[in-house]
Amino acid sequence: MVESMPLVKTSNMKTVKKPFKKKFSQVKHGWVYIGHIPHGFYEEEMTAYFEQFGKIINVRVCRSRKTGKSKGYGFIEFADEGVAKIAATTMHNYLMFKKRLDAKFIPAEKMRKYKMSKGTPWSEQNYPLKQIRKDANAFKNAHRDDATYLKKCRHYIAHYKKSIEKLQTLGIDYTFTPVDVPPELADKI
């Protein structure tokens, strides 16, 4: 009997090994690492260029989170592993825009450690830190009403008092008068 067969219980409670059917053949995808990418040869251009080898599933150029600019390398996922091997051997040491491409085939076992997300690719106009910076600047530059300003000043004064108390317990005599304190809170210092 074949060991890969699952155990199935029949009506008379005997265990019988039943062969399962493969519904469809499992085609392994192939990945290619592309290094020393020239400026301007990004996701769209890579997709258009590498489609001559076969069907492409995904293309990723690794980018900086801080600036969104290319780090100079990327990955291409092909629908077939054989096509990926051919593309890697063909494009290795290929001279493009005065840069020599470094192309290597990556087996599926090694590719698991790299995360090839299916989401929208980053660009110099769209990268994670840009939105975070935009939100932080909008919050920082937002117009605050008087009640919010007073609440913030109370918080700063309380923090200032705690700092002075800590210094005094350490034996350091330090006095400091804050600037720009609203007249309502001037007596609480």
C-alpha cells in the first residue's frame, strides 16, 4: 500500500487507505533576483521587458522606506520555474544603461524569507513614510482653539514641576521660569 494515502473509516469500522486525487497539477513558480538595476528600470519597465521570457506573476523593486527610492535590486516572479531559470541565465551580466545586471534564479524554498507582497508597489511619489510624515505635519500645524492650548500648557507645567521635584530630591537647586505661559496659568508655576 502507498503511505501517502489518507485513512478512511468504512461502515464496518475498518480503516481502509483511500487514494486521493490531485485536482490540478501544482506548477512551481520561479523567482529571479535582479541586482544592479539602472535608474529608470523599475516595475513597469521590468514587466514590459521580461514578458518576452514568459508569463510574469509579480515584480518588486526593493525601495527605501524613508525616501521611496530604489535600493538597486528587485525580484521577478514567473509563472513557471523553467522560464525563470532561462531568464536568469540569459540576463546575468547583461549590459543595460552602462550597468551590468546581476540575475540569479532563486528556488522556492529560499524565496520564502523574502516577502513579495501583492499590494501596490512603492514609488518615489507613494511610500509608507510619506503618508506618516504628511499626517504628523497636519497634526502639528493644525489650528488649535484656546481650550486645547490651555490643556497642553497645564500638561507641560505639570511635567516641569515633576522635573524640578526630581532635581531637588537629588540635591540640585535649579529654577527656571517658562516663557509663553498663558496669564491664567502663570500663578500655578
